[in-house]
Amino acid sequence: MNFLRGVMGGQAAGPQPSGAETIQKLCDRVASSTLLDDRRDAVRALKSLSKKYRMEVGTQAMDHLINILQTDRSDSEILGYALDTLYNIICNDEEEEQDESEDAVTPIPASGKNKNVSMPDEAAQKQADDLGAQFTEQFVQDPEHVTLLLALLEEFDFHVRWPGVKLLTALLKNQCVQVQGIILVSPMGVSRLMDLLADSREVIRNDGLLLLQQLTKSNAAIQKIVAFENAFERLLDIITEEGSSDGGIVVEDCLLLLVNLLKNNSSNQNFFKEGSYIQRMKPWFEVGDDNSGWSAQKVTNLHLMLQLVRVMVSPVNSPGATASCQKSMYQCGLLQQLCTILMATGVPADILTETINTVSEVIRGSQANQDYFASVNAPSNPPRPAIVVLLMSMVNERQPFVLRCAVLYCFQCFLYKNQKGQGEIVATLLPSTIDANSISAGQLLCGGLFSVDSLSNWCAAVALAHALQDNLTQKEQLLRVQLATSLGKPPVSLLQQCTNILSQGSKVQTRVGLLMLLCTWINNCPIAVTHFLHNQENVPFLTAQISENLGEDERLVQGLCALLLGICIYYNDNSLENYTKEKLKQLIEKRIGKENFVEKLGFITKHELYSRAAQKPQPVFPSPEQMLFDHEFTKLVKELEGVITKAVHKSSEDEKKEEEVKKTLEQHDNIVTQYKELIREQDAQIQELKEQVASISSQNEQMQTTVTQQLAQIQQHKDQYNILKLKLGKENQNQSNSQGDSSQVNGLQTEELTQLREEVEELRKQHTLLQAQLQDKDALINNLRSETAEGSAGGSDNTELLKELEALRSQVKSQSAEINQMTTERQELLRRAEAGSADAVSSSSGGSLDAAKMAEVESRLAAQTTETERLKEEAKSLSESRAELEQQLATATSTVAILQTEQAKLQTEVQESKKEQDDLLMLLADQDQKILSLKQKLKDLGETVDDEDDLDTRDQTDDDFEEDEDED
């Protein structure tokens, strides 16, 4: 027990064992002891030595400690000692190690105190970090060890759960990716860790937040799982419970975890927005009238809250998701709350700066948010727009640099895709809208543009350039601005004043800002190019700047001058005789040289600050001197560099050919546009005809229903007529048997009844024929409906078909009326026949009455015959109408076929024209390639290639090309 007494502080007789020997004996004790108490004491001793002898304990005892975790699950005390020991040998937290080692290390002599307690140097710290990484790699080499640790976290005992959380956090710090992968594939691994947030013990809950921070770093899959484990709800509840921005470090940890879950994770951002969690952020930013005396923790919390808002509306997110979040923030009042902080007094400078950046991204590209921001006024007397107040800070050189950058970013975001706001800013510079009694945004920008402070010059130039970005109207309006430079001198235009300052040789930052403004101004604006070239001094100044051999600092200015001159060539409308495209290119070739010009133009993109500015829209610079490039300007340079290079190298003949090709393409585009309009009109007509056909179909169905009902009535009348005929036959037979003396009359009645039967049979046949004709009409209507749907393009012919259908409908109605009339007459005949039969039975001497009745029957049969003839004529007219309808339908079908043929022919012509354009472009490209190869061969042979020879060669090539084209 000597080693135990040495560890516990007792004095042992004989020589003291070394630390490594003591650790070895303790490890043997842990491995071989059968009693739990002995193993527990040995593990406790290893824990006390794990700080001082970190390497020895980690090397010799790690496997034994892991075995304890696997076998002694029933004893929480030994598990806690083992977990603490593993944490001590794996953790690289220097401060925590130092604090905990003060109680564990034995006292040291006073003479060596200063040497021993001195802070470890960087080499020692690096060695400690490497040692922690080494032990971590050894621990996670077997994934089952991490799975075992996750299972131990389910233990509710404080002495097991808390060291387990700390150990897993240390593992994630040292080997984040590998441990994340093990936890991700472990069943319910992330869910077990999320349960830590529900622990009632704040120590475990707070360390659980730190664990989840490490777990969710740069792993989108784990971030999604944590988010769908209701993390947002739990974290926001904790923030509210802790006092929101007035809370302590727990609020900071929750906010850091929220930033991890949402940053660059579109799925979680959408889940956060759809869950209405943005609305719960609004109370965070409620500030009072007295904002003095903010604690450092509150500043930190509010800073993280603003960062969380920016994560949701960051420009790197997808445009749709950003716009949706911006809309939600405006609707719930979050933007209004941020603007309140912006205009409040007593807010710390760093919070004010971050609030400006947050408001910038909330309004960027959102028209509704930009309009609201334009309406915000500062609480001053008289009230001033917030934009004016912010610009006053931007052009004030006494304001902090980061604040001025934030204001510039806010102004850029306000004008981003906001032509209305651009027009309002430019309008404040125009003579008709200037108010001498108030300060406007335009006056502040002009004041900053011509200030003695180079940073103010640059910021004002960039801000004014954003007011002209992609807005041709405002570029032309800005040409009207006149400036009064001094008393007694005539006013000069803003464009001229900018070039005057350039020629005076001011600071590099000022010249870079003015050149960026001029390039943005005249880009894609031929009128502005003409105004710029109208000043006879501008072109000589640019050529002189480009041709000189200056130092490294001036290279960027030379590149921007080359870009400005290239824009003057590319967007030149040749309205000035002295500065046409061809003359400017000749000037470049004589004074500068084409290759030298292109080389100077490339200085812009090769600058070290260019790539930094091109990464993101927000202007972030370590110092004012490095503030040279604007993000939107880098996109403009990328767009123009290639086209300017081509424009400089092109000859006049090439430009003529290109213009001809452009005209041809425009003509073809116009033709295609006309055809598209024609197709749209035809589609509208087809849609209208389809609606008409649908209406006709519904009407046809109604008519079919009516005809079916009428046929049923006719069949019912036939049955009743047959019954009446049978009754008459029986009555005649009874009369012949009872009255022998009146045989002549009965004979006459029998003959007349036979004739009546024949005529009735003929009427039945005629009714059958009419029924068949009605069915034919129904089939014709169905056929007409289908063919009308196929030939719906022939709208004019369908009008006549509609008229014919109306006529058919009226004929069917008249036929129905006639059938009803026949039914009425048949019923009357039946009634009279029954009356005649009754009279014949009651009186045997009523021969004269029978004769009268037979005469009446004959008259009725004559009427029936007449009616049948009329029905035959109507059936004949219906047949003729059907023939006419069939003929008109055939005409409509032929018209549709002709229209389809014409449409196919037009589409074929369009395809052929496009193919001819492609062939022409390919021929031009091949011709240029041949010329370049021939020139190169001549140069390789030592021949000098003059421009006139080059032009002659191109002329000859063009002539050959035109002859070939004529032959084709």
C-alpha cells in the first residue's frame, strides 16, 4: 500500500516510487482487483494524477478506464471517476486544466515558484494540443466507445451525466468530423443529446448547449436532425426564461447554437420561418428611452441576435428564401423595431453598426421594405429622413470607420433593384428640386464627393454609382446636374467636375472612386459617352495616364483609365466626328499599343483587393487605405473586360459585318415576334371556338333529351291507337251479327274500316320513318360537334353552322307541336268512336247514325292523310338541311387544313432563317481564324504585317465570302 499512501499524502519508508511506476501499479490494481472498493480507490487515485502525469495516465490507463465503463455500470461513483479521468487526459482547455491543477499539485518551494507558475509558451501549448488529439484519436478508433458514452448519458445520476457531457464535448473539439459521423449513425444518438436541454439541473443543461454547439458545426445532416427534434422551440424558451437580451451567458450559448443551426442551411431556415419563430424574435429588440449603461453581456447577446437576423436574410441565401424572410420580418414588425434601435440615442457604437448592417440586409432587394425605410424619420427638429442622417455620418471623417462602412452598405442595399429610390436620390441633385432650406441626400453626396477626405470621396462616389446602377434614365438625368464651383465663374456639369478632379492628381483612393463612378455612369449610355468625349481634354488625359510607366500604386488607376476609354469605344454611337470608334482605336494603337492597352486593362482583376471585394456585397476592409473596390463594380469589370478587348482588336470591316448580322438577326426576331403574335391570336380564337362548341354540345344534349321524350310519347300514342282499332273491330263484328237487315251498311262499314286500318298502318310506317330521320339528325349533330372541335380554327364558318343548328332546333320544336296536335286529334277520334259504339249497341235501327259516324271517320282519316303528307315534306326539308350542313362542315375542315399548312410553312421558314444565321456566324469565325493564322505564319517567317495589308486581305476575304454567299 506504499503507492496508495504516497498518493494520498502519507509518508512511506524507503525510496519514493516515480509517477510512472505509481500509475502502473494503479492500473494493475484496476485490472486485477476483484473488490469494487479497491477498483474505485485505484480509479480515484488515477484521477488525481491525470493532470500532472497526463501522458502516463493516458498511455497506460485508457484501456482500463474504458473497461470500467463497460463492466461497472452499476456503480455510479466509479463511473464518474473514470469519466473525469478520461476528460482530464483528453481535454485541451488550458484555463480549466490550470484551475483544477492548483488543488491537485503538491506545494512547490518558494525559490522555484516564479518559474513553475509561468504561463506555458506556444510550443508547450501545441504539445498539449497534440497530446489531446492523440488520445482522442485512440479513444474514437473504436466507434463502440462513443456509443458507450452516449448510452451513459442516459444515466440520470449527476456524477455520471455531467462528466459524460464534458468528455463528449472534448472529443468533438479534438476530432469533430469523426465523432460527428459516429453519432450520426448511432441509433437515437442525437435524440439522447437533445434530452440534455430538458434536464432540470442548469449545469448539465448549459454544458449540453456547449456540446450541441460543437456537434452542429459544419454538418448539415446533424443540423437538420437537431432542428426537427424541436430545438428551435426549446432554445427560444430558454432565451425567454433567461431574460432575452438581458440574460447571461446561457442566452449567448443558445444564440450561438441557433446561428450554427441556421447558417447556410436552407432547410432549417425554411423550417424556422414556417414555424413562425421569426415573430418570436421581435421582443428581443425592444429598447427603452434610456439606453446608457449596457452591460458587456447584453451587448454580446444583442450582437448575436442581430447576427441571427442577418443569417435569415443573408445575400448568399437563395433569392426566394431571402425574399420570404424579408416579407415575414416586415409583416411581424421586426423591421420597424430595428429601425427604432437605429434612431434611438445612447445605443453602443458596435450595436449601432451591427443594427445598420442588419437593416441593410432586411431591405436589400425588397421593394416594400425599401419603401418603408425611405419613410423612416429621425427624431430631430425638424424631422429628417433616416437616409439623410445616415449619409451625414458616412461623409463625416470623425465617425468610426466601421460605422461609415455600415452606412455605405445600408445605402447600397436601399438602392439595390430599387429604381424608385434611385430616382428619388438623383432628383435631389436636379436644379428644379433643390431646397436651399434643407439638407438633401444629393447635397451630402456632392459634398462628400468633393471633400478633402479621400475616404469621403470614395464612399460618396460609390454611393452615387449605386444610384445609377442599371438605370439608363437616371444616368441621363444626372447629366443635367450643374455645380457652382466658385463665385463669378459659370457652373460646370457634375461630369466635368469629376474629370477636373481626376486631372488634378489627387489621392489614389479618390481617383479610384471617381473612375468607378464614371465607368458606371457612361456604361450602356451612349448619350453620357458623347458628353464625356465632348470635352477635348478627357481623351488625351486618359491616353497619357495609360501610356506612362508608373509605380505599383498607380497601376490600378491605369487599369481603370483603360476601362473608361474602352467603354467610350464600345458604347460610342459615332456622333462626334473626331472621336468615332475607329479613330479612338487608331489613337490607342499609335499612342499606347493594343497589347499594352489590354495588359493595363488586366491590372484591375489582378489586384489583390479585387477578389476580396468580389466575394460578398458588404464592404468589409481592415483599414481605410484598403477600401478601393466595390462589389457591384467588380461584376461590371467582369462583364466588360472581354467585350472591350474584342472591340479594340476588331477592324472596321468586322464591325460592319457584325452590324449587318445584328440587323439581320433583328429582322428575323421581328418576324418571329409577328408569328408569335399571330399564333397567340389564333390560340385565343381556338379557345373561343372551343367554348362555343361546348355550349353547342350542351344545347345538343338538351335537344336529344327532348327528342327522346317525344319519341316515347309517339310510342305511347301508337299503343293507344292499336287498342282503339281493336275496339272498333269488335264493335263492327257485333253489329254484323245482330243486324242482318242492314248488311249493306255493315258491308260498307267493313270496307271503310279496312281502308281505315290500311291508312293507319301507313301512318305508322310514316311515324317509323320520321323516327329514323330524327336519329339520323342526332348522329349528324354528334358528327358536327366532333368535327367542329377538330376544325375550331375556322371560326367564321362555325357561325353559319350555329345558324343551321338554330334552324334545326326550331324544326324539331314545330314537329313536336304537330305531334301534340296529332295526339289531341287521336284522343278526340277515340272518344267519338267509343260514343258511336255505345249508340250502335243500344239501338239496332241506327244505320243512318252509323253512316254518319263512318263519314266522320273518313273525314278524320283524310285529315290524317294530309298531316302525313305535311310531315313527309318536313322530313324532306330536314334531309336537305342535313346535306347543306355536311357541305359547310367539309368547307370548314378544308379551311382548318389550309391554316395548319400555312403555320407549318411559317415555322419551317423560321427554322431555316435561324440555320442561315448560324452558318453565317460560323463562316465569319472561320474567316477570322484563317486571317490570324496567316498573319502568324508571316510573322514567323520574319515578314512585317502592316495594317493596310491586313485590311486588303480582309477586304478580299469579304469579297470572296460575299461571292460564295451569292452562289449559295
